[in-house]
Amino acid sequence: MKKFEIEDSKIFMHELFSGEKYDSFYMMEAAIKTGIDYHINGKNNKEFYDKEELEETALEEYICWKHIKSTVYDLIKGENLPLSVKLVLMFNRDNIVRLVEMNNLPLSSDDISALFLNIYYEKGELTVTTGTSLKSFSLDKSIDHVWDSTAERYYV
């Protein structure tokens, strides 16, 4: 896990909500504190969709950031800045596979549950932390280092 202090929060937030850099990430959860609190679970409710819709689209377990970012943005925009915003984004499965292959890691992409970007804003400060979740315990921390490095080069 690595923590990054984002110095220019306007540029970062503009890219997050208006750019495409994060669009392929999944959103696991969002917690927004304005005049009231909003909590969004990013897990898709498959029972909401009929059989045809499920067959036509490969509905993932979590919603893609590009499909929810405008909704999240609508909750935080306004004259007053939000008191806090917490977003938990996850690297998508295809990108995890590529990351493992490109870095010749000693584990399979199937061994990785998730790679996270935790975005947290409070009192004018914006921080991003990385996180990894493996399906089983491992003393090998190479995926942690590769993910930290990748996040730093491309996403923060």
C-alpha cells in the first residue's frame, strides 16, 4: 500500500469525472458527505435485469466507473465543497491480467482478488492510496510493488 498526497486536486478531480483515464475501473463503493450522507454500493443487482438484458450485456459484478461517474459528480457538485468523499475503485480484470503478464509476476492473475485505488477527500486535502487483495496468503509482495508503481506512473 502506498499513499499519495494529490497537490492539484482540481486537475485530478477533473480527470476523474470528465476524462477517460479511470473509465475502465470498477467502482466498489462511494461515500459522500454533503448536507446529508450518501453511500453507494457499486455491486450490480443482477436480479434487476431481465434474462434478455443479461444475455445481451456481460454484466460485471461491479459497475464501471464510466457508467456511474456522472451520478457521483451530481452528488458532490454545488456551491459548497463536500465535507468528504471516499471512492473505492478497482482495476478491471483484463487490466489485472495484462499487468501480471507484462511484469512476469510469480503469481497468476486468478490469484488476485482486486487492485484498488482509494480516493479520499476531506477538508481540502485529497489523498489516494493503493491496495491489493489476494485470494490466498502470500509472502511475495511483488504485486504490491508493481501496483504501487503502476498507480503512481499512470493514475496519480
